[in-house]
Amino acid sequence: TTWPEVAFLYNMRGIIEMDVRHYAAAEADFRKALGLSPEFAEAKANLGASLSRQNRANEAIEVLGAAFEENPLNQAAKLNFADALFQAGWDTESRILAEEMLAKNPNDYDVLAHLARIYGKKGEHQKVVDTIQKIWNAKGYDPDQLQNFLTSVDFLEGINAALKVLDHIEESEETIRIKSLFLGRAG
């Protein structure tokens, strides 16, 4: 086995750790991958994402900014950089990057989901609803966007409209938690 192959395996294990939300373990794997292969662009982008998910936005911005500068065509690094900027409170810069990406690929659902978070924070509720509906129409329901979607529906149409949306969504622990939040609002 060669060093680049081992680095690739560490990167893959880190991706799996990210999927199960073990961000510190993922960070360790991405650092091991980069220790073996310092120019491994995907591992750099993934390291930045793991730092961002651990609420270490400044470190993530440093790593992802460097990864993005080294390879401006790396869309994963660019989206992760936009996410880290958003988490650090640099909403305008994050939105600019995401909108540039969306202009090149209007059906990039990860970018659309990122923009929906920005729209929600900025109170652009109709854009939240339109953007998330576009994602759900193409890819099916995704619970990660549910609370943002319902908050915007509540703002635009009222709590009863938000609760009606929940009636059409398959119950899970997450949807039950979110439904209880909205039922609490309804009184």
C-alpha cells in the first residue's frame, strides 16, 4: 500500500465519521490524511468542514480559504468555505460565494440548502419556502430543512399552516420534536 492510498482511506473514514456526526474523529482522520499527503485537496476541504461542524469557524475559514485559493475549482471547498463564513457571521460573503456557485449549477441542492439557511437568518421567508420546495420536489423530503421551512411557513401563513405541513410528513424522532415546538407556539 502506498502513502496516497492510505491517505485516501483516512479521508474516506473521516467522511464516514462526518456522516454519523463524529466531527472530532473525522478531524483526526483528515489530519492523518493530510500528514501523509499534504496536497490532498479533498482532505483539506473535509478538514475545514469538520472544524466548521465543531463550531470552530475561524480555524475552518483558515483551512478552507487556503484550500479554495489552491484550487478555486474545488466546489466542495468553496461550499464548505461559504458555510464557515456563514457560521462566523459573514452572511454577505457566504451568500455571494453560494450565489456564484448556484449560477454555474442551478440544481446544486447542497448550495440551495445553504442559501435557504441564509435566507432564513435574513428573514427572507418566501425565498426559504421556494428554495426548500425546489429541493424537496427534486430530491424528496429532507428533515434537515424542516424547521427552517416551517418557521418561514409560520411567518408567511401562520402556525396552523405550519402544523398542516407536519401532517403530511412521515413521523420520526426529529419531526415529533419539531412538531412539539410548533404545538407549543400554537398554545
